[in-house]
Amino acid sequence: MTAVNLMLVIIVLSLLAYALLAGADFGGGGWDMLAGFGRDRSSAEDQRGLISASLGPVWEANHVWLIFVIVCTFSGFPSAFGDIATSLELPLALALVGIVLRGAAYVYRAYGEGASLPDRWWSRIFACASVLTPFMLGVSGGALATGKLRPGSSPLAPFQAPFTILAGLLAVVVTAFLAAVYLCYDASLHPDTQHLVDVFRRKAIYAAVASGAVVLVMLPFFYRDAPVVAARFTDRSLPLAAVSALCGFGSLLVLWKKKYVLARATAAIAVIGVLGGWAAAQYPDLLVGVYTAQAAAAAPSSLDTMLVAMCGGMLVVVPSFLYLLKVFTAPVIEEH
């Protein structure tokens, strides 16, 4: 495997880690917003308490995977990075705004006694930002696949294809699905939150069905708006898509059977199948019609140095992160 492909593997693995971990955090913020609606409104504060306790230990640490993506792309493919960043300036800027506002709102809500805004407003900012960021990241990924982005194109270009908007919506519902599945498991670990297991199980099932519906609506627009990547998807990614669909249906089954550890695994594999299928279809292009990975790659000496640095960083970060997750597996729930 060439140094260019190894760098792409690190980027894709980092994206997968960000989607599975930070994605679930963003989904939790969306459920925080909806906790006061529907049949489960009586347990709204308990739901928010569980969400906050589950996110607390790891919600900022998960951004390390996004940092890996940015550093690898900037250092390994500098010319493409510049044009991708400018072509996606608006959605990426809004995603960053969401990340910053979400973090600030979370901290002010948790620790900001006497802050200028009441807790309910910080909760709304936290929830809206948690939806904004995955939506904009989904739009960005969809726009890269369309082949319609060019250096100097309009800031609104990423939003002009229905496929990109649907890709953003898919990111939102998939993160909501992941969060609900993870929260089912977290709720089952603590005696005081057992009553929330069925609440989040229903939410997970609703989100899984919504994800499938969005995918079905997306498919014709995918082949219309991103024909190059769609053709490769048909040639390369159908096995991954089949695994994703199978695990999506499997998640519904195991959730119904109340097998929450298994549900976490099937949900994660379903998401890996979606992102892996997109990555396989996008290859070898970074910006379809403009840059391939090989053409945009840095000098071989720079790539080799970056690979050593990234692998060394992974050797430090991955064990530390796994230990962090192990220590905080069972969240401590504050009583309301």
C-alpha cells in the first residue's frame, strides 16, 4: 500500500471514529431538545440528566478524531485542502459555530450559576447546535461527492443540490439513532434510570425507521446529482451497503428483544457500512473532477514523516481513549 493510500486510511478511520463517538454526542443533544415532547414528556428531566451524564466525560475528547482528519488532510494533501476548505466555507463555518456554541452552552448549563441566560435557553442553544453541526458536516460530505464544487464557486453551491440537503438530514437522523441506542445501554446500567430504557428504545426504533426512509428518498437524487460517485458506489460499495442495511434491520430486531449490547454493535456496523461505502466510492477523488488523492499529495518525504507522526499519535491516543471510555462506562446520574 502506498503512503498516499495509508494517509487516506487514517483519514477514513478517524472519520469513522468521529461519526460513532462524537456523532452519538450530537444525537444526544438532539434528543435533549425533544425530551419535553410526546408521550415521554413526564420523564424529560430524567432524560436530560442521563444525556448529560453520558456525554460529560467524553464530549470534548471525541473531537480529537476531527483533529486527526484536519491535520492529515492539511499536511498530506495541502493543495486539495485549500480548495476544499474554500469551496465548503459556509457549511464548515456553520459546523464550527455549532461545535463552539454546543460546548459553551453545555458548560454554562452545567456550571454557569448566575449566567446571563437561564438554563432553558442554554439547553436550547445546546440542542440546536447539536443538530446544526452534523447537518452541515453531512452537507459537506454530500457536496464533495457531487462533482459540482470548484475553486471560487458560490458559498451557496454546497446547498444547491437536493442530494446534499438530504445527506445533511441523514447525518442528523443517523446520529440520533446512534445516541438513542447508546443511551438504552447507559440507562440499563443504573437502577435509577431503568425506567428510561424503554423511552430511548422507542426513540432508537423511530430514528432507525427515519434513517431508512431518508436513504430511500436520497437514492434517486444520489444518482442524479453525484453520477461519478454513484457509479462507483454501484461497482464497489454494494456489499458495504448490504451489510449496513442488514445491520440496520438487525438493530431493530435486537432493540425489540432488548439486547442493548448487541444493538450497540449492529448500530455501529450499520453506520460504518454507510461511511465506508461512501469512502470507497469517493476514492481516488478528494474533490470530484478537480483533485485525485495522488495528484494532490504532498512530497513523499512529507507523507512519510506525517505517517510516522500519525501512527505515533494513534499509539498514544487510542489506548488513552479506550481507558477513558472504560472508566466512565456507567455514568453517574444526578437526582432531580
